Amino acid sequence: GRAKVIAAKDRTVELSNTYVTRMVFDTTNPDVMFFGTKESGLYGSNTAGQSWNNILPGQYVTDIGLNPQARCTLYVLTPIRVLKTTNCGTSWEVMLNEARQNIGMSVLTVDQFRPSTIFVGTSVGDIFRSNDGGSTWSVVTRFEGKNLKRIIIDPRDQSTLYVPTSDGTIYKSTNRGITWKDVALPLREKYSKENISLAYRNFSLLEGANRYFYASDDALFRSLNGGASWERIPALTPIRSSKISAARPVPNATTDFYYATRTTFYHTVDSGAHWVARPLLSTNEPTIIAPHPTRK
């Protein structure tokens, strides 16, 4: 979110009130990191955040996709276009334009199994796919009126896709987008009756098949059976007392979670039975928690 400081292990980077929109790690070398901003473009680091370079200045970056088989090939999504570089940002090519008024492209995912395949989602529910590195595109599906927040390909099964939306819907496809099922319907049916906001903050896959984490404005949830049932992870802050602004599970875990409010950062290793709480160093609201994939 809007933050003056991006924290690293033993130094910080001043970004002069920059709004951070997305942070990703290179799966082949997690010390290579990128983050996008709302006002000042794309930044990259190959030192696990010790130093940063502005690779694509002056752009509103909504998402970032990396090719795991070609270190210098990456995709940057803005609200109106898909940009691609094959030379680590020396030059960029426009691969897709969104010509419709008041419609933004919001999410981009590179298929880690087939890096020439790219998925792009919009703020009104469209999902586009390219099978040739962005040269040509086709429509996968249209979830009419849904603001798409992520497109996730299950690392255990390349045919399985997940698409969470802003209102707490989580679409799942086991055939790469031909048919879809809402695995969050039991979540909404149970907790909306308790007047708990289910507005999206995070959806992540947990370690093991068909295990999910979902965070909303008000609460944290977990499903260990593919969405058939959901349990609320007890947070340290009571419901509606302080809005959850960011949340995330620790990579490759099922009981280890982070969340943050405007003032405080929380961590549990036992599914919410106990929490460690730390004050945030910044007075600005956090919106992204990005644990390093391998460093604890």
C-alpha cells in the first residue's frame, strides 16, 4: 500500500510516499524480487531487497509476471496494456491493449509449467489467455461484473486454476478454464449470516492438496477440504474492531500466518492459538505481505 519505506534485512529504501501494488519473487532464484507501484513504475532487486533499481519508471503497475525459464523475460500489467521485455527492461513491447472505457486490466499470471502461456484478468470479470508469449490472445471466460483479484495456477496440477474476486467468490477450474465452480460458496453462506465482511484481502494455496487460506477485511479463514467447509482462524483483533489491511500464509505451511492492520503486524505459528504482535515502522496502511519463499 502507500508506504514511504520498503524494509529490507538491514537497510531501507525511501520511495517518497509510493503506493506499492504488487510484489513477486523469481521462483528459480527467490533473491530476485520485483515490486510494482501506482505512480513510479517497476522496481527490481537481485539482492533480496538490499538494493533496488527502477526498471520501468512512470507506469501504474497492477501486476507482474516472470518467465522461470528466461531470466530477462518479464511481463508488466498496467490498467490499459500488457508490456513485455526480453532483455531485463532495456526495451519493452506492448502485447495487449484494453480499449474499453472505465475497464482496467487487474491481474496477470505466467504459467510456470508453460511460460509461453499468459493469463490476464480484468476488473469486470474477463479472462484472456495467450499461448505464444503475448503475440495473440483469446477469451477464456467472462465472469460478468466480477472484479478479479488473482489468477492462480495450482503448482501441483497445471490443469487447476483459481480466480478469487473482490466480493469473496473463489472460482476453481480443473480443466484450465473450460468449466468453473465457486469453492467459496460455503464460506459466504456460513459467515455472511454473522455480519462478517468477506471483501477480498488475500487468497493463497496452503501446503497439501485442496487446502486454502482466505483473508477478508474482517477475518482470516482456512479450508482443508477443497472449500467444502471453512473455519475461521482466531485473530488477535476482534471482528470489526480494526480492519485487516494485509494477510498471507507462510509459504509451504498450513498453520503459520501473517496479518496486519494499520498500526500492527501479527504472526502465528499455531493457527491463531497464539500471536506475536509488533508495531509497524510506518504510519501508512500496509496492503502487501510478501514472505521470502525460502528465508525465514
